[in-house]
Amino acid sequence: MNLLRAEFRREKESGFALLRRIPSTDVRKFLDYFSTLNEPDRDALAEAMSQRALCLFSPSAAHPYQSGNVAFRRYVDALPLMWEWRYNGTRELRMMLAVAKLEPDSSVARGMTTEIRDWIEAIKPVKSTEIRRVVKLALLQLFASLTLNHEGPYWRYEGFYQGREVCVLVDYGARHHQLDYHVSFRKDEPGTDLILKGLNFERIFGLTSANWDCLEQTNLDQSVALLKDLIVYCAEVLNRLPAEYKQEEKN
């Protein structure tokens, strides 16, 4: 818990430098909500988000919503009430634009100003095949002996980073988002069982998903470069785990 608190505090003190770069409407909503709070409420929500992240490392940890954490419940309950055009992903925006053109009298068309329409029309969608190509190139640069397999909805990338065996699962085929990633690591001995399954940068900060839904041609390269950095972060955060946790994993 102290590790998670420290990670959240470090990211907050940087002005959420990494989180702000993530092409996700879920992240945008969190950052916008967090910015509206006064300092005591920010501290309370930061603690709640760290508690939520703890569930990843310790499944028996109490979930802040289920345990009645006021700050976390206010945040979760506020999310469905938040709406702006920028809270819609690339695919949703393009669908809204199509509706506005086909049905000029619809509520979507009436709410779409010229400025918003021009912004959406300027979006250049990117196909999943192109996203996969760029991700593969990035992971080839990151991992030694990269292997690639496709199983179910996930593309499975396996390799070694600084001697540690790493597995990255990426889903490119979801309906509303374009990329979802999960990182798993093995113990120090190659060939042993995976540990910390489903890790990603977002979950370390208490967010429930890593649904990247704002990818487009103009931000693809920098977004995948960020993905590589976040995978490295996940690998290196293991080195900051308390010795007691590492010993427990070995047992």
C-alpha cells in the first residue's frame, strides 16, 4: 500500500504527466474529475485509488466501493453524469458524425456545432492492422527474442526484458476501443508460473481498465511509444515491491 501511495503521489506531483498522454476517455474523465476537487478531497480520492489498486496485488484487499469509501463512491457515481464531446472515443465520434449527416434533424446533429463537426471530420481513423504493425515494431525494440501468437481476442507477445520473462496481451478487436493491454511477469526463474497477471499502468493508479479509444493516425506513433514506456514502467515497478511481497511470491 505504501508503494502504491508513493507511485500515485509521484504521478500527481508531475501533473499526471504520463496519465495525461494516454489516449483514453476513461483517463480523461478521471483527470477532469480529480481537478475539480479541493485538496482534502483529492487526498481522500488518492488514498481510495491506491486502495483500489491494492486489489491487483492482494485479491483479499477490501474494494473501496464495496467497503463504503465515500470519496471513491462519489467518483464512481459521478462518472455516468459526466459528458463532453471529448469523452467519446474515436469510433463513437465518427459514428455520431455519420448520424448527424444522415439525420440533420436528430438531437446529435442539433448538438454538434460547426467547430465540433470540423474537429471530428479532421480525425483520421486508424485500422487495427496498422496498430498491430506499429506495436509489433515497438516490442521488437523492447524485448529480446520476441515471439508472437494470436489466441482468442488477444495477441500474445512474449520476450525478455532485463532478464525477466514478460508476456503482453493486447486486444485490438473490441467494439468501442482500439487497444487494451495486460502485462504479466514470471518469477526470476525462467519457465515458472506467471505472476501479477493483468498488470498495466492504469490499474496501478486505481483505474479499472486500459481501454485506449482515442487512437488515430496523427497520434499512433507517439501513443505506441508511450505504450512501450508503460510496459517498462510495469516491469520496473516490480523492483520496488517490498521484500516481504517478493518472499511471499517465492513461497
